[in-house]
Amino acid sequence: MTTHDPRRLAWAYLSRVAQGPHRPVVDHAAAHGPESTAEAVQAGGLGERLAVRAHIDTAAADLDHIAALGGRLITPDDDEWPAWRFLGFDGSGLSAGVDTCPPIALWALGTQPVDAVTERSVSIVGTRASSPYGDHVTAEISADLALDGWTIISGAAFGIDAAAHRAALGVEGTTMAVLACGVDRAYPAGHSRLLRQIAARGLVLSEYAPGTTPAKHRFLARNRLVAALGSAVVVVEAGWRSGARNTAAWATKLGRPVLAVPGPVTSPTSTGCHRMIRDGEAVLVSSSHDVVAEAGALGSTEESRPDLFRETDALSETALLIYDALPATGSLSSRELSENSGVPLSKVRASLPVLEMDGFVASDETGWFRVVRG
């Protein structure tokens, strides 16, 4: 049996015990590390929900199992952790709740790094009962985006999800499936071959430990990751009550553009899209060009931001704390910024590249400093 690093074992343990998003665990681990958090769980210090499962410790077996499948556990300690994609969970648009947080860890099949796969990515979702029209439009948009170097993210379900994945694969593009169960379980079972193809070309990802079965609440939690990992969410065909609309709602909370493809006015599979467009919840799009115009290279919303807003209004709460901690003149190191802002060093290091790409900060041999924006 493989000897595992104690810290990685702790992350695997927390992922198994929490069974999905859990804000107290995420916050405690960020502040004190996974090993201390595991001890707190076992002592009953992080809530009754965890206390009843604290005895379940299959961490070593889970890590051995994922390794045997050719996969891996990805944690906030790892270079490929997509920390900047999860910054929206610290924004002011989210209410306090156990599920309004990044994943504790991610289990993955596929060799590509998560941060690289999600650097230019669009999430495409829709109904399982798609029409030929919906399949056609999804295939066109997904293939065009994939040919242009965008990763197509979806949930591997029947219907629109499958059409998006297959179109990306068809042009030898990159695609990623985010599951509501363990990555060792093919769900739906009819997509076992498709999931193998996705893992070969991109990634199959889940926050749930191997062997976890799908459940309704896990699909709802999974939707927040589909929204978070893309620069925008495109909805193609969604009924009046649809899981795709739940993903769109998460995108709005996380500051991602929500885009919807219109369908025939007589089509029941497009009523959700029409409603979102009518109510101003989504921008109408009909091609990959429309999607790129809204998503931007990094999900920028510069063009749509009203002039009466300050530029810093687009920053998450964490990013704003870091930006405000910078002096008007001079520079600071990452550690000094952490001390001045009260933001954990790991989050400071994850946020600074995003602030740099958005033109708010820059760095030199002396440290990080504000950029004078014209």
C-alpha cells in the first residue's frame, strides 16, 4: 500500500466526510490547514453534520483507488488549483450558507492541469430532453469555441450537455465534465464511453470522493462549480423549471455573464431561455461570436459596466481588500499584503495575478504596486 503525505490524507478525509460543499471546513482549512481541520472534525468542533460522519476515514483507500484509475486528488495546496476561478465565492453577491463556498478538494481523471483547462473556458448547459434544433445550435457554438481554443465545460448529462461535449471532442478540442458523483462512476451509465473520451481530451472532475452516488442535492451543488469554472454560462434550451436555470443563477451570484440562446416561440424546451432573456437575467446570443463578445478572454465585463460605477466595484470582496491594502505609492510583498489586508497568504497569492491581468496591479523586484489607470 502506498504511503501518503499526511496533509494530502487530511484533504482526502475532509472531502469524504463533508460530502460536498461545507463553508466551515473550507474556512477552517484556509486558516489552520487540513490536518488541524481534520482533528477539529473528529473532535466534533465543526458541527453535528460532520460529527456523525467523523469516524469515516477511507482517505488512504480513496487515494489508492483514484491513482489506480490514473487520476488524482487536487487540493488548494497544488499549483493547478484554480483559485482565481473560485474568488467569486468571497463576493458580496452571495448569502452566508454552507454551500456558498469553493470545493474542499477536487478529484480528477485526465492529465491536463485544471488551471490551464479553465483559463479560457465557457460552460454550456441545457435540458436533458433536447430537440434537434437545440442539439444543432449547441454543436455549432461548442465546436466553434473549441476550435478557437476555448474549453467547453458541462455536466455530462443527456441532451445539451452531451451535445456540447461531443462537439468539442469532434473538433479535437478540450472539454471538461463536472460530475455530481465520484469520478469512478459513469453517470449516466450510457455515457461511460463519452466520459472516457472526455478524460482523454480534457478532464472529468468532481468534488465528491470516489464511489459517491449521484443525488438531487449533489446536482444542485455541482451546478455552482459548472458556473464558477467558466468565463460565462450559455443556456441552450431550458424548460420553465430547469436545472440549467439553477446553474445560470449561480453564474449571476458569482459574477459570470449569463447567456441564453432563443428558440422557436412554440417550443416548450426554450421557455426557460425566453423567460431569462425577457426578465433581463440573460443576454441573447446566437453564435460563438456573441459568446466571446460577452465572455471576453477572461470573462471581462468592462463593456457592460455602467460609467457611474467605479472600476473597483467589479472586484470581489477579497480582491478589493488586497487592492485597498496597497499604498498609493511604493510596493509591498505578498506576505505584507496578507498582513495588511487580513486575507490569508494563499488567497493573496491567488488574487494578485487576477488583479494584474485586469490592470489593477503590477509587480517588479520590489513587490506589488498599484497601477495608475487612465
